[in-house]
Amino acid sequence: MSTLCKCVARRLREERYAAGLTQVQVSKRSGLQREHVSRIESGRLDVRLETLERMAAAIGVHPASLLTERESRSDSQLARV
């Protein structure tokens, strides 16, 4: 699996947790099977752009935010100095 795919899988899971949503809720909101959501989040399945858009909308984030790693606290604190 590519580094980008791993990043997207990790970010989807992080944003879903941050939104307080379960995989079942994301699957219902996006129209995807829960197993499909699980395979994408675990990195066992590469995500298509259309599916990424649907999942991002279900979670309430912009799809582009899922393509980069989240800043660590030390990075964001350094940016403020």
C-alpha cells in the first residue's frame, strides 16, 4: 500500500473518531457498506476519489484535509512562535 493510501486511511479514522461517529453511522450517511468503510480505514482497500468524497461528506470534513498528515502539537506550537 502506498504512503498516501496509508495516510488517507489513518486520517479517515482520526476524523471519524473526532466527529464522534461510528463506522455504521458513516456507512449510513455515505451509502457505503460498513465492511467497505472498515476495509478502507484499515488500509486493506484503496479508496476511490468518489468514495473519499462521500466519506468526507459523511464525516463533515473537506476531502483535501484527508490527504495530508495532521500537524503534531510541537509543529503547531512552533508555528505560533
